[in-house]
Amino acid sequence: GYTGEEDLSLIGIVGAKEYKEGKATSIAGIKVIDPNTISVTLEKGNSQALSILGGDVLSKAYYGKDYKQGQSLDYIKNLHANPVGTGPYKLEKFIPGQEVRFVANENYFKGKAKTEHFIYKTTEGDTWQFIETGEQDYGAFTATQENIDKLKALGFLNLVPATASNYGFLSFNHEHDTFKDKRVRQALTYGLDRQSIFVDANQGAGQVANIPCPPTSWAYTEEGINTYSYDAEKAKALLDEAGWKIGSDGIREKDGKKLKLHFIGSKSKGNDLFVTIAKENYAAIGVQFEPELFADFNALGAKADSGDYDLASFSTPVLVDPADGVRRFVNGEVKGYDNPKVKELYDKGLAATDIEERKKIYKELFQVLNDDMPYIFTSYRKSVYAYNGRIQGMKISPLTGVAGSVFDWELKS
């Protein structure tokens, strides 16, 4: 089966389901008009269709030569080690875990790139050293004041600030009765000093998030959005209202059950700090915080899948369209969460094609989610990209990084 980034089933191509189930040998909604034109018919309007379908074109002669309907696509995974593409560079050598070497593609439609060799390093922890010595021309860093000052002091780098096109979150386990009450979810958001954790302690390298959409998106809004600024008194009042009363040991109780939060997350410097502050913040409002951190991301994922947690810390992948950031609340990914209004607005936002109309729909959707708080939205991370002044023609995009301008790079000595 398909394991790529884009889930084509999301856009509902006519006949795709029948093909996938083996009831048809081709997809009825896809027609080849001529060698340069393809037509795709959808079951209903979907504003994401163009961006999802407009991906890279794969060579059928190379990637499709052994394909049989319904078979495993393992053979394609083997071809990935020796890919064939049409970009400005072609693969020269791949050293797993270390680097990928590219050489200019003389058959590129714009001609051959001015810079012959391009090396992409994947070694961890050496970026500072490589940037300082000039061995590496480009690197991404967390936008702490310390990092920015240090990079500026080197004197030969151009700095580009960037906010990530994703968001961090703490997901409630909605299958636990405790979190079915919106007041509890809101209280736990008010009761957490997110500004201290994600902005101040991170030397400004973050921005508090209150909706499932990054500030880089055309749909981002702060209109009618509650910022849930840290307010322990407000948190206490909401928990009182929801029937959670302070017990003899200072921990809140309801129906003989204590208000405990079993938190899971990755082992990292950021999470160590988060745990320290969250423990303190939650103790102050009568909530017992019990952290469990995992060094291995797969082990964390397995724990989350098992449902043995109350609160889990993750972040989304890169979000291209506003629908990407809210899909999880309607497709069953957030188990136990079901809000018909969210579903209705999600469908409406996808069916609309006019961007102004979509903006209005997403604004309303973000207001609903900001009030309902299915997650505690945590932060948008801020980075700084640094590149050597000898590179001309480099442009950086929050969605594609530097890939879009690679053909135009030129090294000036």
C-alpha cells in the first residue's frame, strides 16, 4: 500500500475507492487528454485538490515498470536509494545518516546550474562548527537571542528569521471521562504558564499558539480568539464549577477520583523544562502532574496509541493548507473527540474555492476550536536560517525551505 506524504483519498477522486478495493482496473475519474494534459474529476468540490495533485511527476518507465495492481510497493522503496528526478541536481552519492551529494543536472530544462556540486549534510550537532569554519554555507538554528548574537558576531552570515509552518500541542485523551468536560480542558490551559515555558525560557524562540494554524498561513487570525493567558484563579474557578473539589492532600477529587495528569512526551531539554514548570503550575491549582518521558520516539508513539496517558506532547508536520491543521479533529485521529460543528465547518472550508470565503469559514472554525480546546495548543517555534554571504540567489520559504531557489545559487569568492 501507499505510504507517501499526501493521502490522495482525502480529495475524493471519482473511482479511486473502487480501484483501491480491486473492483476496477483503472481510476474512472483520471483521464489522459494528450501527452501534456491530464484531467481529474472529483466526487465533490475540494479546494485542496490542486495542491495535493500538483506534486512531482514520477517517471512511469522507471518507477512503474514492475507495478502490478494491488501489489506491495516495496520495489519502489528499493528504487529510492537510486532515484531518478528532473530537478536542477541529480544524485551523485548517498551516505545514510551523514550526507547526500548532488551534481548539477545538464539536462535540466532551464540549463545547467551555475554551482556544480551541492552537499546536504545530515550529521547532528556539528552545524555550529561547520558554519563557523565556513565548511558549511547554510544552517538552521533555534532563534534564541544567544544564537542570534553568536551568528551575527561571526560577521559573514546573512540571517533570515522564520516561524515554523506547524504547531505544537498537548493532546487530551478524550476517551477519559475527565476530559469530556470542556471546563476542565479550559482550566488546564489557563493553569499552564505557556508564555514562560515556550517563549521566555526559550529566549524568545517561540510564540504561544491558541489555534491549530501557524501565523505563516493566509487563514491565521487572532480575531475573537481567547489567548488563555496564565490565570491560576480562573483555572481554579472552572475546576470548582466542573465539580472537582480540593481534597485533604491538596489534590482535587470528584466521585472519589483524584485529578491526576499522566503526561507523556519525548526526552528533550525543552520537555525537561516543561515538566518542571507544569508540575509547579498544576500543583498550584490542585492537579497532580505525573510525567513519563521517552528517549525513543517510536516508544512514545506506541504508548500514545495504547491510550495509556492523559496528556501527550507532540507537534504537527508542516501544514500547507489550513485544512491540514484541523483534519485530525474530524478524521478520528483524536480518539473520543467528536464535535459536529467542527465537522460541518471543516467540510464547508474544503468545499469553498474562493480564498476570502475560506478565510471567513476558517476564522469561525478556529474560534470554535479555541473555545472547545480539544488540545492545549502550545507554540509556534521560531528559527533563524543563516547562510554564508558568498552565496547569491538563495531564497528561503517556510514551506519548502531552500529547495525552491537551489538552481539560482551562485558562489562568489
